[in-house]
Amino acid sequence: MTDALRVVDVAEEHLDSAWQVRQRSFGPGGDKAEWRKTALEFAQDGRYLGVVDGDELVAAARIWPFEQWWGGRRIPMAGVAGVVVAPEYRGRGVASLLMRGVLQRSVEKGYPLSALYPATTVLYRHLGYEFGGGRYRFTFPAADLRMLGGRGVAVRKAGKADAQLFIELASKLHETQRSNGPLIWPLRQIESWLEDDDNFAYVAEDGFVVYNWSDGDLSIDELVAGSEETARALWATVGSGASIAKSVLVHTAPTDPVHLLAEHEAEAESRVQRWMLRLTDAPAAIAQRGYAAGAVLDLPVHLEDADLPANAGDWRLSVADGTGSLVAAEPSDDAVRLGARGLAALYAGTPVAALRGAGLLSGGSAAADAALDTAFGGSTAYMLDYF
Ligand SMILES: CC(C)(COP(=O)(O)OP(=O)(O)OC[C@H]1O[C@@H](n2cnc3c(N)ncnc32)[C@H](O)[C@@H]1OP(=O)(O)O)[C@@H](O)C(=O)NCCC(=O)NCCS
């Protein structure tokens, strides 16, 4: 790498080269004016970083201002997207340089967590990201959903004005279920989906559904239901399209009640896309997460984190009453030893045995392993959305 390469905030004058690098990285397509408008919003909020060689922009990445549910609590999360390096600059550490800037910026902007969908895991593993969960897609026969009933439930058409209500209904569900993984998008983004004529949205007292057509089938973006009757009503609303649509595609939790309600199991083309997680501010991420009710632990932990050294060192990890803390402590021979990848995977609920098996966790004791599994375990981490 030459000394001229440095991380900068992407500014308006960089946007033409950012678009070019993007086209060369992800292929042609997209509306340039639309892309420019969104890019400027990211740039103006300090969430669009680039690498320049002299004056020329040669790499870029964006940060989405998300929140994410962990153990039923919402935590600010930097969603990293659109990581691109100009082809002639690849293979010499430019993406790594850029991503270190992204991690630093995430901490500065108060995101204790960062997540991304990796096109290659190598780059991100070097930077402390590890698989955190999946985006699960299932396909149900529309005719099965049509039969689910729920006719006694009042369901009305929803629109842009319901965006805040949708966030509240989803929040209630995720708190109750102590969900792990789902995103909360910025309100404006939800409003723009709800005013899009291609999306059909319906709301009941304790739930909602948003769906659309996809190549002759129906595709559900999100379905939230606080009760069995509402679940039946909303799934059946989508299934009522069965005379035209053979299948209903849906991104949902692998443990969603629909798997127990629908007569036939989801079709074989169900698939999972994995996303990666990183703790950018370990004490804040531990303090803001929720934990299994009844879990109690108090352990010495030693963390290695070359890219974000504020996380490194000796800590005391405690969990009680569903709340956790990570407090600086003296070194201990009994410490559980983790790097950034191990910490991310543990946080996301990966069993300690798997972490040991992959060399991502060492030290500690069998009793510590059991306590960690109980505290961080829970429902499978999932996201509904790609970003
Ligand atoms: C993927 C991309 C961003 C990597 O940029 P880069 O500047 O070449 O990456 P770096 O030189 O910093 O590489 C860091 C590490 O990742 C590895 N890596 C980079 N690209 C890789 C690939 N396509 N497959 C496997 N490993 C890869 C490197 O070998 C290096 O690991 P090493 O130090 O063990 O050798 C770049 O190739 C690109 O823009 N591709 C097209 C768009 C894309 O896929 N973006 C990623 C979206 S998540």
C-alpha cells in the first residue's frame, strides 16, 4: 500500500467515482439519481466512508443506522453495506483499511454492535466478525395458508401513517419472545415501504403483515402476530391469493408459529443466508443485551482485540436478573479467553462447545461453559432483511 491511501468521509465530489467503483464491483444496474440521493444522506450523517489515493476515491462502504434485538432488548447496530474496492486496488489491504475506519466510526457514533452479510468471510473474520445468525426463507403452499382461518379477527388496510404502530407491535413481540437478531429500520424507511403501491399492508389489533407479488407468487416481507387468532388471520389474508399464486415465500424465524400451524411443512427450497456480527464496544454491547431469565454468572474473561484495543484486556463478566455487565478487572488464571470472533459468536448464542471446537474460546471451566450457554442461549438468531 502507498502512503497516499487514506480513509475519508465520502463527500459530494466523490460520488461519481463511488458510483463507478460500485458498478465495477456489483455489476450494472440501479438508478443513479436515486442512488446519489441515498448516498448523500449517508454521507451527510458521517455514515459513508471511503479510501482515497490522492484525490481519487478507490473504495467505499456505508453504515446503516439500525437497531437490533438481542435477548429481547434493542441495541444500536451499525449495518455495514456496499463494501467495494476498485478492481485495480484489490488484493493489497484496501478493504481492510476501510473496514478498520468503519469499525472506528461505529464506535464513535455509538453503535456497540456491527453486522453485515459477507460476500467473502475471510476479510471480515480478520477484522473480528463471526457468523451471528441467518436469514431464513421458507416457501409455503398458498392453499395451506388460505385454510388457516382467523375470520373473527378485524384486519384493516395499513399505510404510511401506521409505520410507528408497526414498530410498536413488532417491539412488543420481540420483547415478549426475547428475540435475537431482527432489525429495526429507521422510521422513514418503513414509511417509504408502506407508501409503495407494490406493497400490501394489513394490520390487526396485535399484528400486521406486509407482502407483495414476486414472479407470480406472493412474498411476505414481515408478518408479526401477537396471538394465534391474529397469526391465522394474517397468514390467511396472504393465502387468499391462492387462486393465482401457488406459493408464498416468506422470510421468518425458524421457530415462527407458522411452522406449527401450516398443514404441510415448508417446501424444500427453503434457504438460509448467514450474516456476521461484531462487538465494537464490548462493555456497552454486554450491558445493553437481555439474557435468559434465571441465568447467573460472574466470571473472569480475557479478551484479545487488535483492531479495537479498547475491548482488549481483563474483565469480569456478570449476568443476573436478565442483565449483564463487563467491568475491567485484574488478570486471572481462570479466565475464559476469547478473541473478537469468539466473543461475537458467543454473544449470538453459539454453544461454547462449538467455540472450543473451532479454537475460538479457551480457558475457563466446565461450570463456566454451562453458565455461558445458559446466559447467552435462547431462540435462534435471525434477520428478515438483507441490506
Ligand atoms: C471483496 C473486496 C471488498 C476485497 O477488497 P480487497 O481490498 O482486495 O481486500 P483486502 O486486500 O483488504 O483483503 C483482506 C483479506 O481478505 C481476503 N480476500 C479479499 N477478497 C477475497 C475474496 N474474494 N475471496 C477470499 N478472500 C478474499 C484477502 O486475501 C485478505 O486475506 P489475507 O490477508 O489472509 O490474504 C473486493 O474484492 C471487492 O470490492 N469485491 C467486489 C464487491 C464485493 O464483493 N464486496 C464485498 C461485499 S460484502
